[in-house]
Amino acid sequence: MQSRSIILYPDAHGVARGKIVCGNTDARIEIGCASGVFSKDIYGNPQLFDTLATPSGAADIRVLASDAAVWKVNPRADALFGASSLFIGAVTNVDSQPHPLDFRSILADYIEANPNLDRFRIGGELEFFLRPVNPDAALRSDGQAYALSGASLRHECLEAMLSILDDVGIAWTGLSQENTEDQYEISLRHGTLLEQADSLFLARFLLRHVAAVHGLRCTFVPVIDKGGAPGNLHLHVSDTKTAEINHLVTSAFSALEGSLLAFCPTCNSRLVSQLESFSSKSINAGHGHRFKAVRIVNDGESTRIELRTPTSDANPYLAFLVLAGHFNTCSQPLPLDALMEKDTPIDWDFGASISAFRKDAVVNSVLSTRSVELFSELKRLEAMASDKYSFAEETLAMMTVL
């Protein structure tokens, strides 16, 4: 059998797109794709087609994959379309210029230009739901945290999920059953900003793939049941250069104040404000406190923060780019005692978040004006589309890709 590779790239929402390629994959590979995927809102509706797509050509963006972003696949992972390699490619527009919504490439360039960011380590705890395509045709699992009875019911699927992460080389440290029916959380080993963003991006793609093979739907839509618990993306951050954390907390606070759109990027994600869960409805911090936006975690001799506000639908490349910008510009962090006294209510209004994102100084320092305007406009149109859906319709539309 000839060698095969999967060439992936993240769209504006962090959703994996790409193609399976047959043939020699030892050199640089370039594939063509229709640029319309970058004009779609999270529901799949084309919103900026005239701006971001070229109707006269079907392959008007190029995705360049190289050995700089490749994961070798263990040969026993034949369930992954028989591929021996996974690539994450860089996207160029029809004019051969970097795509303004390719947040992975923008993050990579920003880190390269600011090598001091290599000192930060970040680890994601990614929550997801497993659902049968027809819920009435399957046994129901309980929603008891850490009981593993639900995990036992989904044993074959979950075991295959962990195996494929191993086969691709994505390091994970734990799997737990969460507080609502068929909800699980996988913790990824900490890495640099780009390493962890890639791991989260690939993990979402791989987990959805394995679930589908097992006749299940794996989804990272934050709220699929208004009576249940939300899906979150908890981010653990540490600084290898110092044990002090006040600059991390200061950066996290400022990121949530001006860039909430990067961490809770959909109308659905704002429903978490209506649910009782282990999260904060304010921008605040506490030692070991799971009901704070920033949890301070003491682990032996090291201390880190856990950012608990991001939802599981966040694009890791955009979220980490914004965090990197705040880390990089935090020249006068507040004293920790002063930070612990802060308690600013989060403004969950989606339109307000779009406006704040468009005006935020850090966002505008890490993204070009065109990138900011395109993403903001895409989200504005997405919000208008959301008004036309019922909750069930919106959830189903999001589940098709997320």
C-alpha cells in the first residue's frame, strides 16, 4: 500500500479541515482547497463569501505542509484512514499571501518574533460529550464525577481514543468522567504555547474521528443541555523563569476583560452564565478555588494558575495568541494581594464582546487590522444567524463540525 498522509489546517473557528493525500509524503506537500470554508460561521452558513472566497476558482487557497509540523502515526493506528503521517499546514490566500484567519501561522510567527514566550508552559483540560446518534436506542450512562461507570459503558470508544492519542504522539496525563451524563475530560501534558495548541487541535480532530468510527458523536459544543453542565477548556499556565504568578494573574484578568471573544467564542458558549457549574461568573482569583475565574494551584514547590473561563469550543490558536500578547505586554503586574481583592462581573453579552475584541489594544498588537475586522464581522453575522435557531437547532448545527 502506498503511503498516505492527512493534511489538516484550522479554519477561523479552530475546526480541522483538510484532505487525505496518497503518495510520497517525505517532502513539502501543497494541497488546494476552496476558500469558502473561511467564510463560514460556526453553523456552516457562508457569511463573507464575496470577501473571502473567489467564486471563479474551486482551489483558491493553498495549504503548505512541511516537516516542521508533522506527527508520525504508529502503524497499528490503521483506523486513521491508513495514514502514516499527520501534518498541520500553513494557509495562503489566492494572492499567495498568508491567510488573515490562519491563527496558527500568526501564533507561530508571533512566538518566533518573541522568543521570551518559550518560558511559558500551558496544559489543557479538554472536556467533551459522547452521545449516541439515536439516544433512545442506547443505554444511558450516569453523570457522577469520577465514578467511571459511564466510562465503562463507553469503554471501547474511550480506550480507542486514548490509543490513537498515543499512536500520534499526543501526550495525555489523565481521563476522568465529569459531572453530567456522558461527559469526560482529558488532560494533556503541559508544553509550550504552540505545542499545546497543536495538541488540542489534533486531539479534537482525533477524538471526533474515533467516536464516529464507534457510532457515537463526540462534541465540544459547550452547552448541549440547559439542565446539565457546560463543556470547558481549563488552561493551566506556569512560568519556568519564576515562581511568582502575579504577572500570570494580571495577564489573565486583562485577557478576560478585553478578549473574552477568544475564550468563549460562540453564542452557545455564553449560556454557561446560566448554568450552575464549577466556574466563575466574575473575573476573580482564589487559591485552589474552583469557583474562581483564575484558580491558583500549588503543586509541591511549583505554582501555576488555572484559567477556568474558556469553553471547549475555543480556537486554541486564537486563545493562546491573545494570552501570549498579554504575557508579552504585562510590564507592571499588580501585587497578588490586590488581584485577590478584584471581583469584576463578566459581561456575557456577545455583541459587547465583539466590540471589546475589535478595540482591544493587545488584540490589535498581535493581529493585523484585516484579521481583527474579518473575525469580528464573521462573529457579528454569526450572532445574527444564531437568532434564527432554536436551542436544539443551534446545538445540532454546531455538532456537525465541533
